Amino acid sequence: MAERTELKLSKNPQITAAILEKRDELEKRQPNADIAYLHQRARDKVAAALVRQRLRDELHKAQELSMIDPLTGLKSRRWFDDELERRVKERESDRTKKPLFLIIMDYDNFKMANTQYGHPGGDAILRCMKTLNARETDEIARIGGEEFAQMIEGSLTPARIKQILIRYSYSLQGISEDLLNNRTPISTVPDDELMRRITCSFGVAQWIPGDTTESLFKRADIALDFAKRGGKNRGYIAQKNRRNFSFNEVIIPERPRI
């Protein structure tokens, strides 16, 4: 209860009566004012909490969107960098014994698709990469232009890697050709020449103790460069020898025509 205010009363009885009456009136109104104030404070706190939650939701949504490539719907370069770093650190700290493989994929002569069918045709080819079957733990990310990357955990023999690259290559070739067959060319480049070149090159590397994200990526990128220089539509696997690395070619046979 609020303390009664000590008043200096007048010697005039009428004035004293008026002062006391006014004080009683104010004291009767004070509890209501306090309640109104508390209600307003509560409303302000709720409003502030709602604003903070909305900002957190918007931030979370923005972070999620930054992890997705807007053109293809695949994971983004930011996601790839963060995830590769996380997986490498897991192996550095010995939290997992699973082998880790990195595959970098790059469309061959991709500019021909843009020349032949314009950017919409080229964009459609890029989106074909999303059709590859991949486990959630092996998601594919678009890391730049027509270049993509995938991390695979688990033991992979060279023969198994070859099977994966051939399956990816055939799938991308078939889907790209079906897609472009339904589009009208905007240039004079022959269709059959373009179709032969809708292929993909691959570079593969495995994490080894002492690897950083940079060294692992660089080794896979060098393997990809070997594939490009070797004639495209093929892969190279970086393998550790006693003293250094060797890069072994994976030939992708001509895709069977149905």
C-alpha cells in the first residue's frame, strides 16, 4: 500500500478539509494508475519479445537461404565451405573414422549451351545436376558457375568411384539431351555437335591425415584439371603413394543410345 503523504495542514478548517479531500481522492486513484502502468509495461515487454522473435526468424530464414543456390536449388558455396570444414575437423579430432572423398564436377564446354540455346537453356542444364541421386549426407553443392562438388563419406574403391562417375555422366548427358531436344536453337551450332559436348569432367580426392580443407580441395581440383586437359568427359583420382600423389585416369565409355 502506498504511504500516506504527510501534509502541512492549514489553520483554516475549510482549506484543511479541501486538502484532505483531495488527498483521499488521489489515493483512491493511485491503485488504478499503478495497475494501468503495469499493464502497459507488460504490453511493451510482449511487443518487444515478438519483435525479437520475428528478427530471429528472419535471420534464421536468411541464413537458410544463403545455404541454397537460388538457380539450381542445390546447396550453395557457403554451405559447402562450412560443411567441408566441419567434416575435416571431425577427422582431425578423431571423432570419426569414416573415409571422406571429395568429388568436383564441371560441365564440359558449357558455353556452347548458352551459345546454342541462350541463358535459359544453359540454366536448365545446370539444374540437371539436382536430378543425380545422392544421400542426404552426400548432397551436391554448386560452388561456382558450372562447377559442383560433393562429399561422400565411407569406403570407396577405385572401381566404385568409376561406377559413380559413369552413372553421373550418363545421367547428366541423357537428361541434358532430352531437355535441349525440346528447345529451339538460337544459333547455327549443329545440334549433334552440342549434344556430344554436354558432358562432365570429374576430379576426386580422399582426405588423409594432415589434410586441411584447402589441401584436400586443391588435390581434387588438380585432378579435375587433369580430366579437362586429358580430353574432357572423364575423371581423375588423386591417390597417395609412399612419397607423393599419383593421378589415375577414369575413362567414361560412350553412353549407350537407346
